[in-house]
Amino acid sequence: MSGGTALRRLLAGLVLALALCAPGASADEIEVRDARLVAADEGILLDADFAFELTARLEEALDKGVPLYFVTEFELVRPRWYWLDERVASAARSTRLSFHALTRTYRLTTGALHQSFVTLDDALRALSTVRSWQVLAKDALKPDTGYVAYVRMRLDTAQLPKPFQVSALANRDWTLGGQWRKWTVNGPVEQAEAQR
């Protein structure tokens, strides 16, 4: 092999390695598209929209019967200039996504409620939409007080079977997480829109 051919191969390998490591829109992130708090008779509710796709490994595991657990987390804090911020409330809920080979359907389970879907796309669309989740009591917010709300969704790798948990430590194909999205809320809530 000539020196020119070896150099070209080395450069091609270097370009490929840089392309694989380059930062950008990551397929392993859950993006918060929109989030808002809405006052209702029963309390203050969270509506949120997320966007994500399963990695090929996660989709393959799901189709082979491994359930995936997604956790949606909410926090509300009251900033204080003289001390640490006060955590007013926090809430989390887990949703299980599973595939049933016998019926060839995908199932979402949150608590005692479940829904079945014919396609994975339909199940992911439902999973990425949170509606009317009560996160605060009706009187939790004080008038004329500013708060900061946070929301995110992530794959709970701790609920994967043990061999997959080990893989998740070393391989990004097994992880799916999201950054906290924050927005300001002034009590009492009528309807507060999330800010980008």
C-alpha cells in the first residue's frame, strides 16, 4: 500500500470519527416543546408537549418485550435573593410503554390507566402529550409572588432489566433524557405559557 493511499484512509477515518462525535441535535434527547400551568376547580394542572424518537436499540428492545418506563418530572420554586430558593412543590409520574406480541399492540400504562395503540408512532404521540396532570393544590400559589416552574421527561434506566442497565451506563443508545425547561409563573395562575 502506498503512502498516499494510507494517508487518504487515515484522513477518511479521522473525518468519519469527527462526524460521529460532532455536537448537534441529539437523537437521545427529549425536548420540551411547550409547557403551561392552568387553574382548574380541582387544582393547578400541567399541560406539556414533548418531542423525541426512540433509538434503534430501544425500539428493538421494546419489540422484543422489554418495557420502557418514562418519568415526567415537575418542580416549582420560589426564588429568594437572601437565601436558597424555596421548593414549593415537586411531582413525578411514571408511564410504562410496552409491546404485546400476541395482540401486536403497544400499551401505555400510567397508574391504573392504560391505553392500547396499533402503531408505535401513535403510542409515542400519546406519550409525548401530557394533559391535565394535577401538580399543585388550588391554593398553592400566593398572590403577587413570582415562581419558577421546571418540567422534563426522561427514560428511567433504573427500571430496565439489569443487563440493560449495565449497557445504559456505557452506551448512549440505551439512554433518552431531557433538559429541564423552565418558565416564570406569577400567582395566582390563570394560564402561564412556557418561555423558550
